[in-house]
Amino acid sequence: MKEEGSWSSLISEKLDWVKEHKLLTALAVVAELSAVSLVKRWGRNRKYRRAAAYAKTVQYAKSKKYENLKLTEVDPEKETLILNSDITTLLSLLDDGKITSVEIVTVFVKRSLKYGRELNLTTTELFSEALAEAKASDERRKSGAKIGRLEGIPITFKDQFHIKGTPATLGLIRLAENITETEWPYATFFKEEGAIILAKTNTPQNVFHTESHNNLWGKSINPWNKERTAGGSTGGGAAMVAARCSPLEMGTDTGGSIRGPSQWNGIFGFRPTSHRVIMNEGVLYISKNKRRGQQIATVSGGPMGRSVDDLKLITELMFSEQMFNLKPYMAPLTFNTQAYESSLEKKLTFGFLNIPEFFELPHAVKRSFKIVREALEAKGYEVKEVDCPLSLILELMESYIAISMANRGVLKEFLEELGEKPMPYNVRTVGMSNIGWFGKKFVLTYFKIKNQRRLTKTFTAATKRSDLTTEHFQDVVNRELAMEEFFKIWDDAGVDVLIDPGFIHPAAPHGKPVTGGNLFLGLWAAFNAASGVVPVTQVQEDEQSFVDSYKDYITLGVNRAYTNGKGLPVGVQITAKPYRDELCLAGMKVIETALKEQGAGIKFPEL
């Protein structure tokens, strides 16, 4: 028997009351949950408003920082010469005493203050420091002191990199004061070789999207067309080079973040084999300890510039013995100059990669292929067609996407912890990572009804969960098997390097990414291959529309990218097998030279 007034008696009475008043209880629970939800939402929105207000103060401080900066006048002829030169040429001009480092830096600072800000391309600007370093560099040259291999050359770095004494933000407001005391080893090494850091450049929120737009620094604009995105995630940097605000950018690339923006901005970009590049130190990632745990879907770092010669110069420095000695896990493969030069001397065999079951190529892409093919054949190079079954590509991409997105749930936790409002594209990413069985079936059924065959394939891969050990392990195995099968196709075709479209469309309108358009970029990331892009031509008047037999959402997206796209850059992607970086660069150099001899290629946008 229960004692009156005891805890068990009181609980029993409460339960009896609940049974008698089920409706009231249910309403009370709903009301309580709603109240809790409203309070949480109010608190979250309050955080967002405070963060947005703080972002405005950061942007205002940036706009005022160099308001009174005094720049010396540079002779107009010299200014034109500097703006139209790659860094290899600038180094030669410096050696010959025809220009000074102060003149070079002054020209790029002046242009960055005007167009870099107008297009919203920079984050942290180091203009005063750069001018002081340029003066010191000129004094070293004048005194006959030992100079470095990048002596007096200004370069920019993606915001994700640690540059000592500056913030690394990922476009996140709460990280606006994340002043780093460490530094990406290559930034330190380049400075020792005389390079001058001009600025850091804009990225997407969390550096995982095709548009460099975030709550802290805003939206970067493509210098070829202000209605178009600069790309991502190294979008700000690619646009800086295209707008001639910087002669060279250092970016990162997991699934196309160097190559995609380079292509959309009409410049050269190179993604080295990742295990030849230090990427676990001095680089900010989305995780609680701000380091990268993903070692299979690997990230690489590399150069973006105005010529293959510039990319080669930077890659030579990155692959130096001094850098490999820093980390025991690095593949100890220094740059093989003999392999590069011998690849230039022999007649390489080029292969155009075809995946006709997934893409019907737009007119501009077909024309760019024709231009490259004719340029190569005019110089006596053999060009072949390499067909690859769609089933193999999808198997490889499904396993790769599942592996690379295995920790995407961290994004939601990371943003919530920082009180950061997700950008619309991150809302979609988080949503896909949390979609349940019913939600997935619903979407797939909808796609089936709408005859969205291609989207069904990409959606299945993007929503696949690979966070369980056994599933993750199987995805890794599937990727390896698909790679082996693909390499056999490559070897049987007898080609040295492969050519593909990269993006099959030009720079997309702001806020309107094209699903599936970056298949070729992600493909080579899945292989961890050496891959780069070369600008070829521009969209012409009669190429501003696209239609194919699929007539699905991908078709609509590609058509939207071509509509009003006259003048936008079109390029090709060149790829060699993993660790054959020298061969890839040689293939890019051959194409660059062949295009020049045919009068093809892209210059600079008119601003």
C-alpha cells in the first residue's frame, strides 16, 4: 500500500490525471514544444542579427583601411607591360633592371583597390606591408645580395590558408578575428624565396560550393560578366588573376576548386597530385580542431596564373626537397625536370574523353575541342577518341561522393556552434545529409515521374550515407576497383594525357548553380590525378542556348548558363595519371603553345 504524500503516490496521481485528460495533456506537450522551438528560433535569429551587424563593421573597416594610402605614379607604358606579363616575364624584367618590385606592387595594389574591391574579390588586404616588402626587395637587388626565385613578385592566397598574423575565416563571421600564428609551409617558403603576399581572397561559406559568396565578405563577381559568379571555392582568387589585380593565386582543390574557377575566369589552373603537397598544416578546415580528417577524398593545393610557365615554376618550388623534408608522410618526389622536358620533346598522344551517355556537348565545347584538335594536329601530335562507359564513371563517382561527404553532418554542428546562418547552398547540403529513407524515396519517385534520369543518378550518390565503418570501407573498395578498370581503358587507348571539357558550361548566373555540370572535375579528384585547365576560346553569339535529348533540369541549368553568355571563357581540362604531374604540365604547355601558334586563346576582360 502506498503511503499518502509519498513520491510514488504523487506520481501515481499525476499518471491518473494524464489518463483522464489526454487531450489537454497532448495540447500542453505541443504548446511546450512550440514554446521551446520559438525560444530557440528567437535565440538563433538574435545570434544571426548580431553576427550580421558585426560583419558590416568588418566590411566597413576594410573599406576604410587604405583610404589615405599614397601610391607613387608608374609610367603608363610600364604599367601596361606589368599588367600584361606573367610572373616568369616579370622576373626576367626585374633581372634586366627594366622595372622594379615597387612598380609591380604599386600597379597591382592600385588595380586591387579599384577592381578587386568593385568585384568583391579580397578578404584580408596587405597593401602597405606589400609595398614595404617591395622596397626592401629592390634594395636587396641593388646591393647585390642573394635573391630568391620569386624575388619581388606579389601573389595572393585563398582565405583558407594560414598566413601568419592574418585571419583565416572560411567566410564565417565568428572567425573574422581568427588570427593565425601558424602558416601554410609553402607561404613561408615562397616568402623566403622573395615573394610578396598582396592579399587573401574570397571563398564560399565553408569552401564547398561553386560560388564565392558568404555572410562575412559578401559575393565575388566574375570580371567577364557582372551577372556571373566568379566560381568556387577559389573564386575570388581566380577573378583576381583574370582582372589583373594579381599575377598569381594559390588555391585549394578537392573536387574542382582550382580548375573550375580558373576555367570560368579564363586563366590557367593546376591541381597537383595531393600526396605531393602538404595540406594538413596551415590550412583551415571545417572540424572541431579545424584540421582535415578525410584522407581518401583528398584535397590538394596549387597555382592559378596566366601561363603554364608560371604554374610549372610554382610547382617546381612546391615539389622541392626542402618541402618534402618537412613531413614524413609526403611522397618524396621532387620535381622531375628531365621528365617534363622529355615530355615536351617527344610527340605526346592526346585522347579526348567521351561519356556520350551522360552529356551531349554544347556547341561552344565542341568548338573548343575542334580548335585544340586542329592546333595539335598542325604540330604533328596524334589525337585519339577515348570512350568510357557511363556505368563505370557513375560507380566511381558514387563511391567518391559518398566518401567525400561522409562527414558533412559536421557542417551543421560547426555552423550552429559558431552561431552562423547557413548560406542557401549550405542549407541544401545539410538537408541532403539528413534526408531519411522516406524523403529519399519521395524525391527519387518525383524524379522518375519527371523523367529526370541523370538527376536520379547524381541524387542517389549525393544522399548515400557512408558514415558507417563497413559502408565506408566498401565505398573505398568500390572506388579502387573502378579506378583499376578505368586505368585499363586508358592504357589500352595508348594515350599519354586525356582532354575533357572540365565544366560543360561557362560561369553560371549568381545563385543558380548547375547540378551535374562539374562531373569531369570531380572525376579526376576521385582519381587524385594531376589535372589542369587551359583557356581556349569564348562563347559566341550563336552559342547562347543549349538543348539536348534529355530535356531535364540539368539541360535547363546548362541552357541558363549559356543564355546571355556571349564572351564568357571556355576552356579544356588536361589530365595525367597520379604522380605524373610533370607530364600533365607538359601536355598543358604543348596545348598552350599550339593554340598561340594558331592565334587562339583568351586575353583579359575589359573592365
